[in-house]
Amino acid sequence: MKKFTQGFLLGTLATIGAVAAGVFSFHKTVVSPIEDEEQRVDDNRRRAVRKSRSSHLN
């Protein structure tokens, strides 16, 4: 029974580790590029607004 318990715990830990690795890699390959692109678009929009306002000051 002791080997079964050790095997069960080891299998559970391995499964949790595999799921965590999958979630981490999904975040790095899918979510992060989308967030980076959104940040770049927001920065460009802010720059364009500042440039637009400063050109109409005079």
C-alpha cells in the first residue's frame, strides 16, 4: 500500500507540473504577444494624440 501511495502522490505532482507548464507556455506564446501588441497600439495612439494637439496650439 505504501508504494501505491507514493506512486499516486508522484503521479499527482507530475500531472500538476505538466498542467502548470502548459498554462505557462500558452501564456508566453499566445497571451503575451497579444498584450504587447495592445500596449504598442495604445502607445502609438497616445503619441498621435499628443502630436495632434501640439500641432494646433498656434
